Amino acid sequence: MALVGRRDGRNFGWGRQLSYAGPQALKDMFGGGHYGTVKAHSDRWQAFVRWCRSEDGPGFNDSRKIDRQTLLDYAGYLRQQVEQGAICIATAQNRLSSVNRTMAALRRDQYVKVPSPSKALGMRRTSVRRSVPQGQDREQVKRIVEVLCEHQQLRPAAIAQLARATGMRLREAILADLPRLKREAEHYGKINIQEGTKGGRSGASAPRWIMVDEHIRDALRFAEQVSPDGSRNLLAPHESYLDFQRGIIRPARHLLHQHNLKGFHELRAAYACERYEQITHHLAPINGGRCYQLDRRLDQEARVQISYELGHGRIDVVSAYIGGRT
């Protein structure tokens, strides 16, 4: 496989796009054979490229900019994905290993890599939250929403309110059908989270009803107010999800960090902790609660309900939000 540019050029001469350059370099490294191996590494490389372009990533499209810190940041992102139940530990380790291999193919050296993916991930076989979720204090969230509005970041402000009030994921908050949710809130006193969900869990086969309170009503009202003209959600009619992430969400995340909030996902964990307390009348385990020791049946019921409301298929994933059974 011949280079398409100079070795000192973009992506070390393998092409202008990071997504294209990686597979080309891998094909060359494996001499045009080992198709299964090349495809496996290429698929995992594409996951890395998507991260680079996402709200969590550095925004790079040139492998010359990627250094060891970039890979360690990616390891941190993968660790978070495991803790949230999105991927398993083996998948995370394989993705990091493939990025190592692809970077070696692109650079033709071993200078930029994570020496031990398993150590970099630091993963145990169980994923249990060890830090208290940020954003549990509604006054802190209110201040963050105000700051976002002051910076004309109205749609991220709406996302923050929806995530804290309903436990929606970022994608769910962006794509939520706001007129439908408002109508359900008025008619039924509850809303069914359907758009942007993971793993095909949407539609009549996977209802996800959440009881409405004033916080949810306020969040829906504000979201509908800032929804672009001609849209049913927070995307403008001709705006792509990726463009929204790059142009709107990424700058907003810097403001979140400045006000002691790691990201929108922390608000989802804050919601889970609040729901645990509402259901059990005990603090969530991560906040020092001891419900599991006092009433295991009640703890189990709360975890089942929260798993349903968060849109997870497995109850054990709830530990990544509220803490383990201690």
C-alpha cells in the first residue's frame, strides 16, 4: 500500500482523514494480508476516531498531533464507558491495544503508545462508582445553567436541566421529541424517553416512563423555548448531530469544567442518587447510605426501578451511578 503523501505530511502521508489513514497504514504493515486482523484493528481505530471528533475528544484529524497524553485521555474515556455499562473491560482493552498498533503503523515507530492497556485502564471486574456524583446540589446546577445562558449557550443549558431532572443521556436530551414529552406530561403526568436511546431500547418494545414533577416541567418548558424554529428537538432542522457536538457541546463543556462539573453525564448520576433517596428514604450508598445493610429487598427494588428509568438492561450497572451494595 503506497503512501498518498509525504512522510512529514498530514497523518504521516497516509491521507488527509484520520479515519482513512489508519486502515491504510495497517494494510501496509500487514503486507496486504491478514484481512481479519486488519479489519479488527481498523474497526477499533474507527471507535478512537469517533472519540477524537466527539465532545470528549481533542478534535484531532491528524495523527501527528496525537501524543501519549491523548491515548491516556482515551483510556480514561474507555474506563468511564466500562463504568457506565456501555462496553465491557475486554472491549476497552482491545480498543486501546488496536490504537497502539495503528499508531505504530502510522508513525513507523513505537514512540506513541500506552505500554500496558490493562494498567492504563486500571479496571477491576466490577464497575462501582467511587466518587460522589457532582451536580447533586440543585443550586449548583442552577448556577451552571445561568452561566451557560450568560454565554448564549441556551441549548446546553436546556440539556443540563433535562439531564438533572430526568436522568437523560446527552444524546437523549438532544434528540428528545419535546412536543410529545410536553403532551405526555400534561395528559399522563409522566413522560416516555424514547429518542436517542442505546441498544435499540426504544418504541413500544422498551417503554421508559418517568413520573413528572415541577423540575421536569420546568426543564421541558425551557427546552421547548430554546428549540430552534422548525425543530421538535434541540437540533436545528439542517444541523447534524456531529456538528452540534463540535460547535455547541464542546465549548459548553469547558464552562462546566470551570464550575466543577465533569460533564453532563454527572447529572445523570446525580438524578440516580436522588431517585434512590426518594424510593428508599435512605441516602445513596455513594453518599454514605446504609439501606442495603438495613433492608436488602428495598435496596434491590430501588436499583431495579432506577435501572429502568435510566434505560439500562442490567441492574448491576446502577452501581456505576449510586455506588455498590455495602
